[in-house]
Amino acid sequence: MKLKWGQTHWNNMNQKKLIREAQKMYSAIISMESVLKMIGTTEGNNPFWGESGSAGRALNKSRQIIRPLEKKYGDDYQMYGNFYRYANSLLFEGEEKWEICPKCGKMIGSISDIGKKCTESFGGKKDCLGIMRELKWKDLEPVNSITPLKGKE
Ligand SMILES: [Zn+2]
């Protein structure tokens, strides 16, 4: 399908798909800003990092997206960050895959305990009968969430 002037490939998406796209781009911007800040700290004297340098301008753009959200959501920003920590595993290929116990909501990343009993999994809950499985979107949705994300490991 050829786009007309002013059209984007987002124009015909439903709201759910559009939100996923926004989450994906926002998550990528957070990751890229983090890397830019890290590199900029060591190479800050290079004009590349100045206001008119391409790295400086890229960092400025990411700040214009992220800072208003941090300002608006304040303390909830941490919960927002938690969401993305787990959502990254669903939004992107090659990201750390999170697993969850569907009974108690315990989540783990970095290691694979899929199919193991929660009690035998890393940091497992005593007496839990759950079996570890891959994290799914429904686990992150407030209505179906097994457990609130705030403060989860
Ligand atoms: Zn469990």
C-alpha cells in the first residue's frame, strides 16, 4: 500500500495496536537515551555532543519526550518504568524474557525456569503450586493482572 502525502502507517491502526507501537517507541527512546547519556558523559567535550551536534540534538529530542512524562507522573514513574521492564520482553525480539508463576505472580528474568514448579524455581515461594511459564500481555493488564506491578522483582 502506497502512502499519500501526510499519511503514516499508523493512520489505519486500531487503538490497541497504536498504543503498542507507542509503547515500543517510548521504550526504545528510554533505552537509547540511557546509552546516549552514558557515552556523552565520557565524550562530552566533543562538539558531537554540543547543542548543534547530532548526538546532542538526539539527546535533546529524547529529553523532550521523556521529561514531561516523568514530571506528569511523578512517583508513579517508577511503576511506569516497571511496566516497561517486563513489557520489553513482549515488545522486542532479543530482550530478556521474563517468566511468571500464574498462581502467586512471582516473576523472574535472565534464567529459564519454564515448566518448573514455583517452589523449585529461583527464589520460589514456599508452598506455591504454580508452574512457571512465559510472561504474557494479559499478566501486565490491570484487569487481569495476577499481582500489581509496583514493587515486583
Ligand atoms: Zn508461585
